[in-house]
Amino acid sequence: MELIFLGTSAGVPTRTRNVTAILLDLQHPTRGGLWLFDCGEGTQHQLLHTAYHPGKLDKIFITHLHGDHLFGLPGLLCSRSMAGNANPLTIYGPAGTGEFVETTLRLSGSWTDYPLEVIEITEGLVLDDGDYTVTARPLNHPVECYGYRIEAHDKPGALDAAALIADGVKPGPLFQRLKQGDTSPCPAALQLAREVDVMVHEATLETAMEEKANSRGHSSTRQAAALAREANVGRLIVTHVSSRYDARGCEKLLAECRDVFPACELANDFTKVSV
């Protein structure tokens, strides 16, 4: 699997960071699979700077309905149709996702020429297609918000275990990754994160501004790193960075995370992470 960060800014875009969107290229040996987690404004434009085409997307997972995670969705859906794509697409998200999609398409006189399904999720199993399992847990945020845990089933012959061991990946029944939505610390986040290979978690503000972050349903650098340590994750990738931070400020955020959990990276737009 490979993660491609299309947007890493919190709330609003900056000159160097777009708002939240993350691609997951499943890189399955016998089937395709390109999933998108959140779709902030401008996501389709970010896609143009990658090797990926919107027509290859088959699943979109929305964590919550705040605009910086959602407002790019209608445009992406329409552009996908205008390009002549006939591949079906399924959108997963909290209550209201279907109404948002239906209303924006209807009021703008838009439509899709491909099968489009919207599934509004609740806590628990979201999908199990035989190769991958996705589960969701509600997080602590002002609106209904979910974190997702993705588990890839390890089937005999499907993965080269020797190569994985050589690359430092522990063999086992599952190779896992996790995408958290916006959240302040909560038990569900720990439950989702336990023993994952890669955890993607927001770190909106620095440790000194932790109280402010929590008051808005967000986490500080220290809190994201502490969760990674407690959950015994393999690697932590922090994202959803406040627009107040320039490059030097982001270096400080990363240093604060690494003081608590050294195996940490701070994602930039178009950062790629192999899982």
C-alpha cells in the first residue's frame, strides 16, 4: 500500500498546503484499488499533480462534514463524469453525506454518468471485501466524526513475506494502517490505533496551545505522539497543520512529536508513505 497526501492544512488552504485529502493506493497484486479519505476544496486539482486519475477512484471515505474535508467532493464527482468514466464509485460518510451529495448535484443541475452509491456509516464494520476490512469509530469533534482503521488480510501467496521482513515489516495476519478524522483525545482513537503499522493523526497545534486545540475538537502535537506511543504503532504521520505555521513552525511541531514518539513524520502535500 502507499499513502499519498493531497492536502495537509487545517481549516483553510495555504500557499504550500491544500486542505485535507489522502489517497490510499492499495497496490494489490491481482486487483486495483484507489481510495480517497476526505475531499477538501481543490482536491481534484491536487490530483492533477499526481499520476492518478479520478476515474480510478472506487471508494471515498469522509470522516466528517466540515468544509475543509468535504467541499471538494461535488466538483470531483462532476469532473469524473465529464471525463467519461463509467466505473462505479461508493462514498462512505456520516449521516448527512447523502443529502449533501444529492443537494449539491441537484441545485447545480449536475449529474453523474456512472453508478454512484452513498453509504452513511455508523460505528463498527464499514466494509469487508475479502481482501480489506474497514472499521470506524466515532471521535471527539463538534460534529459527527469518524476515524477509520484499514486492515489488509494476509493471504498465502499474496505477499512476499521474505521481502517484507527484509524491509523491516513484521510478518503477521494483518498489515494495517489507520486514518483518523479530526479529534481531541478520546478512548475510541486509542481503540482504533492499537498495533497499527502506520497511524495518520492530526496535530493541529503545538503543545503550548493544547487547551485551545482541545476546545475545538483537535489535538496537539504532544497528544498525537502520546497516543501513538500508548497504542504501540509502528509509525506516526501527523497532518492537518494549522495555517499559522510556516516551514520553521512545522519543524517545531515535528520536534515536539519526536520528543514523545521518535518514529514520526510530518506530512507535506504530495508526501508518499509506503505501508
